[in-house]
Amino acid sequence: KNPLMDLRVRQAISKAIDRNAIKDRLMEGLSVPSANLVPAPMFGHNPALKPDAHDPAGARKLLAAAGYPDGFAMTIHGPNNRYVNDEQILQTVATMLTRVGIQTRVEAMPMGPYLGRARKLEFSFAMLGWGASTAEASSPLRSLLATFNRDKGLGAVNWGRYSNAKVDYVVEQAIQQVDDENRRAMLQQATKLAMDDLGIM
């Protein structure tokens, strides 16, 4: 049984992460905590979405409700030569998760071997950055969060094999929509569905 399949566990992880501490201490105020897939004013940004507040007590309650009152163990994987302070962020998140009962270790490596292993679906919880090549939210939605489907060209980088039929439906409708305002609304809806479900965090 994979604990990460339970939404309550994903919610606990999200609440255990102090995003503002990462911003202030590791990133020297030069990052922005987010619950979106693309920044404002990029097309499809959903201004109604806000990142979870740091709530360790709430995280522990959610873990207990999910059947993990004593937590569980896992590994965070990520690169150590790709993003600003990437390994430090991994170590910091691991410490935050361990404090709420999720005994977390870090395995960081250069980007080359990291990508090779990620493509083989070897990781359950990992760091990845994404640039929206289409300049709208359709890029991360179709690549990172849509259910993997080679024939449709969806989920190509969905290495955790997250799957939500509601997200899939709205994403597929959005990428066929030619009316800009309708497409924007659909992308915002799909983003909300995926982020409320913590397909990524």
C-alpha cells in the first residue's frame, strides 16, 4: 500500500511544508510560494488558489485519520545541480516531514542520472521544475498531471502516474477549445481540480 495514494496523506505533507520558511531562509525572499501551475499573468493562472498554510498539528491529525498515527518512511529524490538550492530544499522539506512523523531521507543526484531514473518511474516523491512552453497552463496540465496516455500525447512527464478522470476530461476539452475565454476558464478549472487533489505540490 502506497501512503501517497491517500489524499489525506498528501494533504498532511502539504501542511507539513513551511513554504514561507523556504522562501525567507533558503531563497532569501526571492521565491514565491504558490498553489498554481503557472505564475500570474500567464494564461490559465487561477488567482483563487492559495498555498496551504504551515500546520504541523493538522498534518499529524490527517496522518492519524489516514491510518498512519505513527507515520511512515519515505525517500525524497531530486537533483543537486539543476535548480537554485535544490538539495538544500530537499533536505529542508525532509526535516519538516520528519517533524510530523514521516521519517524522510533524501537521495539527491546530478540531473542526468536523476532524469534517467525518473523516466523509469523509480521515484514516489520527487522534485521537478517546469517551464510552460505554450505560455499557458495547458503545458504543465497535459504533461505533468494528465493521465499517461502515449496515443494522446498526455502525461509524458507524469512520472508519479497521478490520475484523475475529472482533470483529464477538462484538460482534453480545454486543449480543443478555440475561444480564449472558455479555454482560460477550463484551464483554471482543471488547475483547481488537480491542485485540490494535490497531484503535485
